[in-house]
Amino acid sequence: MPVRVRNIRKKKEKKMATKQDYLKETIQHIDIKQHNVVPFVDSMEKMAFSARDLNRAAKIFDNMLKDKDCTIFLTLAGSIFSAGLKKVVFDLINNNMVDAITSTGALIVDQDFFEALGYKHYIGTPFVDNNELRELAIDRIYDTYIDEDELRVCDETIGKIADSLEKRPYSSREFIYEMGRYLDNNGGPKVEDSVVYAAYKKNIPIFVPAFSDCSAGFGFVMHQTKFPGEHVSIDSAKDFLELTKIKIASKQSGIFMIGGGVPKNFTQDIVVAADLLEGSAEMHKYAIQITVADERDGALSGSTLKEACTWGKVQTSSEQMVYSEATIAMPLIAGYAYHKGSWKNRQGKEFQKLFSSEKIDA
Amino acid sequence: MPVRVRNIRKKKEKKMATKQDYLKETIQHIDIKQHNVVPFVDSMEKMAFSARDLNRAAKIFDNMLKDKDCTIFLTLAGSIFSAGLKKVVFDLINNNMVDAITSTGALIVDQDFFEALGYKHYIGTPFVDNNELRELAIDRIYDTYIDEDELRVCDETIGKIADSLEKRPYSSREFIYEMGRYLDNNGGPKVEDSVVYAAYKKNIPIFVPAFSDCSAGFGFVMHQTKFPGEHVSIDSAKDFLELTKIKIASKQSGIFMIGGGVPKNFTQDIVVAADLLEGSAEMHKYAIQITVADERDGALSGSTLKEACTWGKVQTSSEQMVYSEATIAMPLIAGYAYHKGSWKNRQGKEFQKLFSSEKIDA
Amino acid sequence: MPVRVRNIRKKKEKKMATKQDYLKETIQHIDIKQHNVVPFVDSMEKMAFSARDLNRAAKIFDNMLKDKDCTIFLTLAGSIFSAGLKKVVFDLINNNMVDAITSTGALIVDQDFFEALGYKHYIGTPFVDNNELRELAIDRIYDTYIDEDELRVCDETIGKIADSLEKRPYSSREFIYEMGRYLDNNGGPKVEDSVVYAAYKKNIPIFVPAFSDCSAGFGFVMHQTKFPGEHVSIDSAKDFLELTKIKIASKQSGIFMIGGGVPKNFTQDIVVAADLLEGSAEMHKYAIQITVADERDGALSGSTLKEACTWGKVQTSSEQMVYSEATIAMPLIAGYAYHKGSWKNRQGKEFQKLFSSEKIDA
Amino acid sequence: MPVRVRNIRKKKEKKMATKQDYLKETIQHIDIKQHNVVPFVDSMEKMAFSARDLNRAAKIFDNMLKDKDCTIFLTLAGSIFSAGLKKVVFDLINNNMVDAITSTGALIVDQDFFEALGYKHYIGTPFVDNNELRELAIDRIYDTYIDEDELRVCDETIGKIADSLEKRPYSSREFIYEMGRYLDNNGGPKVEDSVVYAAYKKNIPIFVPAFSDCSAGFGFVMHQTKFPGEHVSIDSAKDFLELTKIKIASKQSGIFMIGGGVPKNFTQDIVVAADLLEGSAEMHKYAIQITVADERDGALSGSTLKEACTWGKVQTSSEQMVYSEATIAMPLIAGYAYHKGSWKNRQGKEFQKLFSSEKIDA
């Protein structure tokens, strides 16, 4: 591995910095339960710009929670778990504030499962010698550091789980359920706020439509190389069908989107898929998105929810985009809804059970 | 509410708008072969800001083409084909200026294959009544319109192709190859600049790591519902393994990224995957990206190529990000390299053949 | 006035909307004193991205307040008063948390003085018929409405104040002081949170380097047309000299910047001016900025504080940019510092008195 | 802290860097006359997103030039002259493609006049040790360097010009005219593409509403300190009145805006000022803006031209915003209009003469 080899050579020359010099302080996840932001967010109602938008989004989320018929989809993109927002999602799961999750792979595998295995994210800075980080096998996400060696253990664990399963196509949901089971069978997660584990326990399905685009991809590359004939595969079409079935099983639906990307599009598209399968489907009745993406490049992440209406995906009456980086806006919106308490009258929908007659617990 | 009243009155007065009122003028793809932008781009060399960055990116792309050992990966995100950039990619393919493509599904299926079936994108505007568009089944992408009914034919065609294939897991590359074959077997594409068809003919593999996140997803939902037992599935892990094999088969590599998203990350990750499989891998030697995404939200799309260096994915000596919306910068960069002509001494690498002993042409 | 005339004609045709249909709900200013955000902001310390940056900026502002030697400059840009942030600045003034203010004219005249005259800003939406607004003489700032007729009264009041003064060049500071005196002499402001009036009472100078670029400009156009010979003029060079004198009179200094623009640059430049006059000057020791402006276009608003260091304006040890729209970040940063209470040990510096021997109270 | 240690060692090893190590390659201004971009820009007409917007903006600019009644206002913000766009503005002036200019001070004084005195801007990089730059008295604008010592000569020259003038309030236009005269009286500018000098010769007025917010501010601080009693002052209200008079003297008007800021607002506001003075005024008939500023923070720079319509400033029929950094879009738009040649039938309006009966040539 020349990358590593090169490191070692340089280290000899000049008394290199060590990993310990960089990996000192760990990221701590914010706990929305500790902060009653309701009065603060309420005070934004009659302001303007992003504050007023944030207030409206928070109220729409609360309305989703009040609406008994509403299935709540949460979509996640951006490196928000390494940034300290993991416990927010954990609390949404544990308090029946979300019914299904669509995410990027990095969040679920490289960040949540990674921490469940006992590893940490570290406080860093973007103003740094990137080549030195590479030589030390420290990966950087803007202002956060990760120990690449620990990430490789995560990759390998995915490979081991794949090795242990019946060889057939799985939806990402099924596989992520198996990751939860793996944690359960191995003494539980090493942290108390594991999203994968909490979702496993609460029967909340997690979908990662581009599942190989993360640490899981490395695990699967190893698995499929080891088992070139029959092996575990990840069927992203099955993901789409399963998520559509959840939509079909729901009277109403709402989406809470953090960032855009594939999770946003995928979860909006199920309205159209439900329409194809059933000959009719309700648009998402509620939709909120936190994003800094610009609308003007025509890309999906910044495309407005009003645009989504033309596609028949989202109703325009209860939609709100919030122009903010997620680490600031998400604790305010999720915290607002948490402390309003409408979730207390809400039952978990346990959509995982929708699929249990199929393969999972067979 | 007078605004509303007026609407109603208008509808009565002038009859509901029809599709034909909106779908009038079609998008025309820019032809870089017609515009020698070399002197113009050269004049940006000693300017500052994005102009200088664009000049440097164009020269790096030209350097990739001069470097015989360099495999060129093109990654595509954003709605750039509906925006008139499809022929640019077609010309890159036809002139041996790219060896493998990673893309979002929308570009390959909803936009390129869609046009190959004879459908068009239409010039529109974001300042429009979105609900009226929805009622007319017109989908909007910022300032561009699509006939949803035509898109559904595209969905169904994907379903039909799936129905016709051997029931097993496919990489997206395999399936997209079958889409090319379908066009071939059905009189060829209805347009002269089909990316899917040109890649099929030139043996250039196309990967879509989130393949169900587009029109293809709808086709597969129909296919898998029709064939609930054995059916075609899309194995995104196989995609990752195959793309890694292309990296392993290459002495050097470079990436030309339009936008970010899954295609960007996926194609950078193969360096690490190759390292895992082979115990050694060269970082991408060249890397350029056109994007308007901001770095400060920590998300992948705007993450700098210098950050990618810490992950061991990209060398810092020949990387350049260009802060521009793609419809302006891509014709300048691709056009510059086209008119410099370094591609004339370059052979197509035909990486499709790397996999032909496996399943494709069996 | 054809603009108005046109309105009237259309009104007859079709029962137009009226002003009252649009101008219903008024903007309410957030009161940071009501929200102890300290625990919430503290919880951001070990997160990443904007949350961590915001935490650090809040602590730097608190450090400015703890540092007895530090003069605090506040710079204001963007339509933040019409957006509900006026009382935040009012509270900073009243609690000795700021010593001098540099602002755009719109904030001080069109928004603060305007409200002091008894007028309001109204909650609106960007999704509106702009031509109808124009016909109704309603001005729009993104999602906020203003009654243009009321704004014209504001213009005229400025003209009247100018008419009443000794005919000579004034710094904007002098003139804004006269605006405070005008309010005092006319029964006080019609609102309790007037920034102009509070600064007048607390002897805090306010500078508007581009003073004619706002409602004041209209007032002066009328004044100078009425008095073509000798008249009041606004000497922006005098502004710069006066602000520099405040810097020279300060042992240390810090800047809290909301947005960029002229106020940001102007207030940074006084370090260089002090250096010219005194042969030596301390850089601003503390500097924080809230902005969404991008760095990559090379413009001043998004230029980093690290770049400002090369100009000798800002030290790099205590600077922090926060990537956020101001209505969200400013209440958190200002509220944090307010509830930390370091300002309680702080005296107002009353820099207005630095100039009183000159012209003001003569 | 090994990073720091290495620095120190490096300094010892290789001597402190010198200015000459950084100030090597000079910025070269692009020459639109050399590049016929008409076919390229025409090919963007039926694309989407920024390309189509750019095409439309270019055609609107050409329409301004065809419209004999139209006075063309150019507004300039951002560091575009140091970035290589100075000659574009020079060519617009010399070919009667612009009638009045409103600008930031930095562009006119620190960048154009500075180069007219014989100094240069240098190619740099944002990835640099900012403290080292400061120690070497090198100022950085993103990726461009300036010799601070040379800039101080520019400051002093302004001071000298002020010293030499009759002591009274001047509009910035008057003073900038005197800067042109200074160049004329001192052997002409040291470069062939001086904007200040070309405008002086062509009788095109240049306004800088925040004139002390730049190198000129330093000159005036020195001048007014030297002459504490009677001195030259800069009356920004006079600027506004004069620019309004140009509007009043014009049948129609159009604005070509590069960036936003004070120049954008100031030049839009003259419609309202003209309305105040004359009881009637035409809105700007044409308006185009190149900017990357976002609309969602409510600030002026990114505010849409449709919003400007509500203020009665801009007609909505011929307005277009282009979302692009200026170094790419401005040469395409200005170059398109140059090579279309409509300016050949256009006379310079020489608005400088409108004021010559007043003070200038007295």
C-alpha cells in the first residue's frame, strides 16, 4: 500500500506529527431534549427571511406529528452525524417522531455504525496541511477528522456481515436491519445513541438507495471478491419498491428533508411509483427541507418544493424550505417539535413489520 | 382574495391552458465542435477568480488526454442533459475523450434514453403556476419542461427491457448496456447524439450507482411487481466492484466531474477500493470539478479536492475546482480540450470488454 | 407620477386588490432578553460546521465584552431591521455591548428612523405578482412589504431636517445625531426600540459611509434642489476620519459584522488609516462575521477574515466567520453574549463626546 | 506542535521569503475585441439554466445599444479590475457602449487609478500563509496579490490631488474627473487601458457613492488632517442628485450591473429620485445583472430585478439576472454586444458636459 509506505518514509526524515496530535477532542452530539427552544422558535414567527421560514417549517413538522394519518419520512444527506446531529435523529426515532428513513450510506455506515463499533469523530479544522493528514491516514470532512484505520475496520465488519448471510439480493433496508442484528448479537452498540440500533429495535426501516457509495461499498467489494459466484447483492430496485409499499400503506405522508441528493429525490419519487402501482396516490401532504443548495443551477438538491409539485410529488399548501446549514437549523426544528410534545400521542408505525413476512425474520 | 378570484375568472375567460401552450420550443444541445474557444480560454490564464480556475481546469483536462497512461473518468450530476449539454458528452465519447462514466440515473434514463426514444425537453420558465403545470402533467426542472406522459413511456420501456432479460442481479453498467442493445435492436436511437447508444457502440461503460433513483426505478417497480419471485435486480455493490476493476486496470487516472453527488464520491472511492483489493493503488492523478456547491456545509458535493487528498483519493498537484454553473463552464472546458486536439492521438480503452467474458455478450 | 396614475387606471377595470389586502400583519422584532440561549449555544461547541463556528463567534463576542480595553464596532448590512433584528441592535446599544456602529443607509433611515416615525414593516411573500405590488405602491424586500407612501414621508422628513440645519458639510454621524435630536424634539420616537434614538441618548456614534444610498438620498436631493447654492452636504471623507479617530482613541478593538458590504470594509480600513495618521496601529484584535456570501467570487462581502489579515486589518487569533443568514445566527450570538452578562461590568464609551467639542453640541 | 516547528525550521533553512517571491506574474486583462463570442453565446439561446440566462442578458445589452433613446448605466462591484476585467470596461467606454458608471471606490481608485500610476496586480493563490503576506506588506484579494507599499503611493496621490483643489464639497464624479485631469497633466496614464482616463477623455461621468471606502479614503484622511479648517469634502448627496439629473436627461435607460452592493442600489434609486423631482419618471427599461449572490438572505446584492419592479425601479419585460462569477460571464456578455456591432451606430452622450457649466471646467 504505497500510501502508507510513503508515510512511513517521510516519518523517518523529520519527526512527523502523529495521529494523536490531530485526534484529540471528540465530536459531541447535541441533545435536543435538554433545550426547550419553543419560545425562541416561536419568536421567529413574525420575523422575515430564514427565521420565519424556520418557524414555519418547525410548525409543519409539528403538524405532521399531530396528524394521526401521516407517515413521516426523514431523508438525510450531508455529513451531519459526524457533525454532531446523530443524537437528534436517535431521539426522533425513539420518540416515534419518524416512521421511515432514507439516507446516504456515509451517514448510516461510515458514521453511525462506525460509532456503534466504538469509534469517534474528532474536532479538526479546514486550515491544515492536507498532505500531512493523508500521510497520517486521517480523513477530513471539512473541519472534522476520522481515523482511516478505524474506518477500515468498519468496512471489514460490513464484509463479515455479508459473508454470514444467505447469498441473495437484499434491499439496503434488509441489510441495515442485519447490521442492527449484528450489533445486538455482539453485545449491543458501544454508544447509547446508535441510529441503526434504535431503528432496529423500533422496527423503523432505513433505506440507503446508493448503498455501495460508502464504507459498505468497500465491505461488499471484499465480500463479492471472496465469493465470486453466489454472493450477497444489494438490489436498489427492491429498495424503491419497498419504500413505495410504505407510501401505499399510509393514508397521508410528510417528508422532513435534511439536505438533498438521492434521499430527497428517492423519497419524493415514491408518490409517482405508488401512482403507477395503484392507479392513484396522494402527494406528500407535508414537506420541509433544510438546505443551502441554490436553486439556480437546476440540480435536485436545491430544487424547490414548489417545483416538486409540478411532478405531482408534493402539495404546495404545507411545504417550506429553510435556507440554513443543518447543524444550526435541525436542532431548532426538531427541538421545537420535541418540546411541543405532539409526538406523545403518536404510535410508532413499525413499518419494518410490513416486510417481515418476506425474508427478514423468516 | 382578488388574486385567486382573478385566476378563476381567467380560466373561464380563456379556457384552460393546454400542454401545447407550454411545450413549444425544444431545448437544443450545444455543439462544442462548432466553437473554437481555445483563444478565449487561453486569455483567462492570467485573470483571476473563476476565469483563471476554468483555464487551469481546461489545461488539466487536456493534460489527461495527452497522458497515454491515463484513464479518464467522467462523473455527471445535475440536470445537465435537459439543459443542453448532452451533445457535449456525446462528443467526448465519440472522440475518445472519456473512458468510463458515472452518472445520476436521471441523466442516463430520464434524459438521454428518453430523447433516444424520440422525446424532447422544452424551454420553460421558473416563473409559472406550478399547480397548473401539475394539472397538465408537465414536469418542471427549474426553467425546463417535460411531458410527464412521455416520461411514463420511458419508465415502461425500462420495465419491458427488464422483463426480457435473464432474471439475476445486474450491475447498472450491464443494464445500461442492454438499454443500448435495445436501441440497436429497435431501429437505433431517434436522435443522433444518444449518450447511451454511443457508449454502447464505443464500449464505454456507464455506471449509475443509485440506479433506481430515476425513471428506471419506476420501470423496475413494475417489473418486480410483475415478477415477484425471480426477477432482474440491480446490484450496486457490483457496480462498485466493476468500476474498481477499471481503476485497477489503469496505470493512471483522472476525473472530470460535473457537479457532485453520488457520482463524485463513488468515482473517488474506487482508489480506496483498489487499495483494499490490490494492496496498493495510485490516487487519481488529475481531478477537475465544476460546481456551485459551497464548501462550508461540509457536504460532499462542495467538498474540495484538497480535502479528497486527505482520504488518499486525489493528488493535489493537478486538481482544480471551478465555481460555475455547468452550462457555462462545461462547453468552455470540453470545447477547449476538443479544439486542442490531444485526443487525436488517443485510443479508446473500451473497458466494456473488461467485463464481456463475464455475462454481457455470453 | 405615471407609476401611480397607471395604478389608478387599472383599479377601475377590475376591482383591484387594495393595500390593505397586502399590509396586514406587521413584523415583530425578536427580544434576545427573553431567551437564554447560552446552554443551547454551548452545546454547539463540540459539533462541527456552522454550529461550531457560531459557538466560537459567540464566545469571541463575549471575550470582546470582557476585555475592558476593547472598543466594539458593530457593522450592519442586509435588510435585517425590516426582518425583525432591530431590537437586537437596540438591546446591544442599551446594554453597553457596542461602542460605534457602521451601517448601510437603508437600515438606519428607511427602516429604523422609518419605524421611529410610526410606520411598520409587513409580513409578505416572494411568491407574488410584482407588478400588482408596484401598482399598489407596495415595495417588497424578499418576503416583507413596505408602504411606499409612508417611505416617502420618511424621505421628506430627512429633507426637512436638512433644511433646518446650518449649511455646511456634515459627516453622516453628525446628521444621524441630528435625526436623534429631531425625534427628541418631536415627542420622542413612536416606538420603544429605536436604534437612532437609543444611540443618540447613549452617545454612540452611527456612521453610514454611503449615506445618500437610501431614503436619506431622496431627502437630500429635495434639500439640495431647494437650496442650490449653500446647503447641507454629507462628507463621507469626514466619516472615515472620525471613525479612524475612534480607533485611535481605543487601546484594542473588535468588530461584530452582520453581512459585508461597505460597512465591513470601511470599519476594517480604519486600522490602516490609523496607521497612516499615527505611524502605527493595532489590528482589530477580535473579528466575527455572519454572512452567506461566498468567498470564491473575490468580492469583499465574502472575503475571509484571514484574507483581511494580509491587509493588516484583523488578527487571525480571534476571528470567526459564521455561514448563516443573519436572522437565525444573530439572535443566537447576541443572545448568548447578553445572557453571559459580561457587559454588566462594562461602561459605555460614549464616543459621540469625542466629537462634541467640534460641532455637535456647540 | 510540529507544524509550527517546521515553519520555523524552514525559515531558518531558506531565509524569509521576499516580496519578489510572491510578486512575479502580473494579471493580464482580457481583450473582448479579440474574441468573437457571438456564435458561442448564440448557441446558448436554447439551452437552460445560466447559459440561457446569459444569452438573454447579452441580447438585452445589445438591445440597449440599438435603442437610440437609451442611456446605459454600468454599475461595478467586486474586485473585477484586479481580476482582469478592466480592459472590458475600457472597451465599453471607448466604443460608446456605456454612458455613465457607478462603481465601488476600490475599482476606480485602488485598482484602475493604481494601474494608471504604473503599478500592477499579481497572480497569487488563496492557499498561502496569510501572516507571512502581512509581514511582507502584500495584500491579498482571494487569489491575487497587491504590493501594499505601492497602494500607499496611490493613497498619497489622492491626497495630493485634494490638496491642489479649491476647498469645497465635490461630488465623487467631480473628483474622479480631477483624477483624470491629473493623469493628463502628468504625462498621461502609464497604461493604455485606464478607465478613469478614458472616461475623462470621453466625458463619461463616473460616480462612487461611498468614495471614502477605498484608497481615496486614506488620501482624504491625510488631506483633511493637513487642512483641518477649509478642505475638500466629498458630498455623496451631490452624487445622487447628479446621477438623477442624468436619468432625467434621458428618454429611456438601461442598467448593466456587475455584482450588487451600493452601485446597484444607487443606480436603481435614481428612478424614484427623478420621480420626486419631476413628478414623473420612466422605470429603467432594460436591466441585467451578473451575480452569485443568493436571493434568500434578503440582501440587496442578490435581490431580483423582479423585486426591483415593486419599487418602481425596473420594468419586468427586459430584465435578466445571470448567476455566474463575473470573470466568466462579463467577457461573454460584453464581447457578444461588441461583436454584434450595434454600438457602431451609437453616439457618446457625454453626460460630463451636463455638469460642466457648474464647476468642473470653470
